Amino acid sequence: MSKSKNTILTEDSSLAAKVLKEGGIVLFPTETVYGIGADSRNLSACLEIYKIKNRPADNPLIVHLGNPGMIQLIGEVSDSVRSLIYKYMPGPLSLVLKKIDESVFSTGLPTVAVRVPSHPKVLEMLSFFGGPVSAPSANLSGQPSITRLEDAISEFDGLVDLILKGPEPEIGLESTVMDFSVDPPKLLRPGYWGFEELKRFVPNLIGVSSLKDGETPASPGMKYRHYAPTAKVFLTETRSPESETAAIGINIPSGWKFSLSVKDNSEYMKHLYSFFRDCDRLGIKEIYCFPPANESGEEAILNRILKAQER
């Protein structure tokens, strides 16, 4: 898609809401990654997101809401879901529910994924807007999600109507997604919250499931190669440093052409995608990812690395 728009760069969340109301496309930071959003009830605006990202038409968007009370207006909320909302929202959790508001875009599915982000700037925007905003992660389809403003501007200036400036994402990986349109509920994508944490609160939760042939995804990150740089990605425990390769991990050895040694899983999550992008910028051909620590965040980091490995 040609970069033909005069993109506004602003910290004014009320202006961002105005652009959404007028059918525009807004790129904004969340606590997880940057998102690219449109009015959920404006079909043409939602479809424009797919054109901008070159996104497969059956890959759904996540509806972002300004407060947890709005969720019951969009999807079916059981007592167990209500308890989960109370405990984890606002925050990095998305729930797939049976849709009750037919005006909300959902790629023709009878379900809809919803979340209430905790990022103060996007909450301001959603409050001014007053309705649902459908948004996938801000990246060209399949590539690593964006976690830095400089990458957002570089990739989307001229493609979107407005880029909202604010604190950059703290988590660095996309939200956890749970499917409550089925019984028992399923974990579709791990994120800041992983399976073991959530299973303590949802005892009958089923672990991450893969799609069957021909099945339509209920959530982003399930069907297609995701989160991947141009460079080939490998998960390794033993690779020795080489001058033309890159590596990321906890306390890794030096000697690579480019590397990032992180102190824990939180830093690993926060910097993984920006590291991938920097590797591509430097022309790195192979990236070696060392395993994360056996602690919170491990599942999400491994999920993203393995998705990036797929070819």
C-alpha cells in the first residue's frame, strides 16, 4: 500500500478519538505492543486495516474497550468470565466471547475477542471515543510487532491517519488470549499471563491449542506465521558466538556480530521484537535465541520464538 496519507503525530488523545469517529485509522501504544485501530462499527475502516497491514482476511482483530463494564455489551459474560475480568482487567488479557452486538466487526465470526488495555494514553483515547476500537498489533502482517515509537513512525508514517504518542509498551509481547466461547475454555495465546497462572484461577482451562485444517482462527496469532524478522530464527541452548550472527538471551556470551544479553524474562519480553527489527536493519541473516528462564514469561517468549521460526 502506498504511503499517501498526511499522518498526524500527536500526544492529543482527544484528537485521536476524533479521527476514529471520522473513520480514520489510528496507531497507538498499549502496555503490550503498539496497535493499529479503527471504529469497530465502521466496516470500511476496519477493512482498511487489512489493506494497510496486508493481513489475511480471516485473521480477526481484537476489540479494545475503555472500561471493563463495556464488555458485557459486546459479548456474553458468564459469572466465571466476570470474575476473570474483575481480577485481570484493565491489563494484558483478551477474552474470546460469543458476540451479542452484531454491529461490531468480527470477520464474520459468531465470536469476538475483547480487551481493556491498561496503558493510560490509550485509555484516554478510548474514553474520549466512547465505543469499541478494533485493533491488531501494529506491524506489517507476519513481521515482529512494534514496541518503539521510532519503528511505528518508520513503518506507518503515510499509511495511517494519526500516530498517538505516549509511554512506550512496557511488556513487549501481545496480550494473553483465552477463549470462553467454548466449554471448557481454552488458552489460545500465552502472553504476560501464562497457562499455570491462569489455571489457578480457571481450573478447567485447556492449554494452547492448534488449528485444525480449514479451521478459522478465533484470535490473532494462531494460523499464520507471526512475529518473524527477515532473518532466520533459531532456538538454541549451545550455539557458540559467530561473527556474522546475532543472539539474544539471559547472560549470553559475547562474540556475536550483534547481541543483547538480558537479565530476566521481563527484559527478554520487552526487547525481543525490537531486537528482531534491529537485526534486520543490520542485515543479520541468522538469529539465535537462547531459552528464557523457567519463570513467569517463559511460555510467551518460547511461543513467539517458535512462531518466528515457522517458514
